Amino acid sequence: MIEIFKDYIKDDMPYAMKLNVVRERLQIMCLKIMSDEGLFTKAAFLGGTALRIIYGLRRFSEDLDFSLREGASISVDATRQVLVASLKRYGLMAEARERSVGAVKSIFLKFPGLLKDVGLSRLAGHKVVIKWDIDTNPPAGARVVNTIIEKGMLITIAQYDLPSLFAGKLHACLFRTYVKGRDWYDLIWHLNRGTEPNYILLNNAIEQTHAGHGPVDGATIGGCIKDRINALDLKKAAADVERFLEDPKEVRVFDHEALCALVDRVSAMHWGRGASG
């Protein structure tokens, strides 16, 4: 198994890139285990890592994010045990602990010795960490689809469709209380695809976290995004995302004039109908 990690690491990669690659292979192993164990009947994959692994987004990610599927229940403790035991069968020793913050349940997986084994650290105690999160009270309205991916192995994943992924990203960009450049990089990716957001999911998410804000639709979403861009610390956003990019020079997309022009163009071409569902 260690040789598989080494196969993906190139000598000319910066250290941060090598670390991203190792983390991503661990994420893919966790997705494989979840698929094999039938956990995607209970959880749907979402977030920036889903955009990366399924759609080829050009940035790496730290966390695996999931949403509890409608009518399902999940034991996070049992999931932790399954992940640790299955990773061990693959030759990967993992330490795991759980944490809960409101409806979001997390599993932190630490891999002692792995970075030393793949040549990225001289210290056996230097651990790479991935975080597994599930929202056990997600807003209603997401559309879940099954997708087969090939990442050195075939994996069947239940995921939010692109409009639903975009709705989640819009909610993060519009309402997160701190600057996370990764959100905005992903938003730019969606904008360039002309994705139409799932307004039902977006408005349910807004109602869940900011009751009384009022709904948004195709006629108003562009203005909401531009208001947030005007208040955004673009340098801070760029600094947050840079170490996760395949090409760090892409931080140049964090340009106020270019971002506002992109929103205007997409609004005129795709959102001007004012659809609300």
C-alpha cells in the first residue's frame, strides 16, 4: 500500500503538493470503504472534496463532507470502527476520535508513521490527518445521484448533483462568518460552468441558519454574491486557498473587477429568468 502513495508523488512536486496527494489518496480509500460497506445508502457526498474527486476541481481539500440522506440514520461510532478496521486491512494504521458540534458529527483520522514511510518526514510521530464530517440535520431539497468514479479502483458514490453542490457552496460564501478562500475558488468554478443553483436547497439552508433573511432566486442571487465580494478580503481569501491549488498562480482569479464581471455575465446568461425552484 505504501508503494501506491509513492507512485503518486513526483520528485519535482513542492512539499505542500506531496502532502495534498497523500491526503487525497487516503480520502479515496475512505470513499472506497464507505462504498464497499454500503454507507452511501445513508450518507451523500458533498463539498469541495466532491468537486475535486468527482469533477476534477483543480484544488485539493482537507475534509470529507457528507449529508445524512433523507429517512436514514447513521452511527458515527460504528462508522469510525469500520473505517479504522478496513484501513488496517489495507495496511494503514489509523488513530481515530470523534467530535460533535451541533448537528455535525466528525471523525478525525490520524495516520502515524505514514509520512515517514512515504519519505515526507523524518519523524515517525508526524501524522497526516483527514476529517470525516456528516451533517445529521441537513436542509431539505438536495438531489442525490449515484456516480461511478475510477481512481485506480472503481467506486460507486452517492453524491449531491451539481446544482445542489452549488447551492451548498453559495450558502457558505454568502453566510460563513470568516473568510475561506477555498469556498470562493469553488464558487468561481461553478460560475464558469454556468451552473444553475438548486434554489430550493439554498433557501432551505438560509432559513435554517438565517431565518427571516428571505428567499433568493435567479433575479437576486447575482446581487447577493456581488455584495459579498465587495466586503471580501481578497488577499486573505487568496492566501487561504493557495497551498491547495494544483497551480498556485491561479490565486490571480481573486481580482475584484474580474469577479464582479463574471457574476454579471453569468447572471445575464443563466440566472436572469428569475427562477425560484
